[in-house]
Amino acid sequence: MAKEKSLRVDRLKQRAKYCCCRYCGSELHVRQIVFHTQAMARIELYCDQCQKIEYGVEKEAYARLLWRRHSSTTSRIWKIMNSVCR
């Protein structure tokens, strides 16, 4: 049981290194979260910025999503500006 816990904690630490919060892109930290009692406490990835338990998304995937969102927003703005200026 203790070995399984340490493997899970190691996996979470590794995931925290290459993942970020999917909501805000901030770093994730390994934290012990107490739900109701100390007996129900678990180790989870946590975003301090959003104050949420978060499994995360790879930083590269988050960056691609931001770029895609930015480029689609920019193209919509250009279309609107072109239609207004004509």
C-alpha cells in the first residue's frame, strides 16, 4: 500500500513538471488535500492561481490551444474590420 502511494506521488511530481493548469496555464504543485477528515486526505495536483485540484494538460498542448484561440480571434477581428471599413 505504501509503495503504491509513493509511486502515485512520484507520478504526480513528474506530471507537475511537464503539465500546467488547463484553466489558467499556471504551474501545478503536489499538495495534500484534506477532504473531510485526515483519514480521507489525498495527494493531488493543485493550481494555486485557480485554487482548484487539477490533473493538468501538457504545456505544449496548452500553448497550441492559446495560439489557435488567438489566431481565430484575430482573424474574426480582421473580418469585422474589413466589413466595417468597406
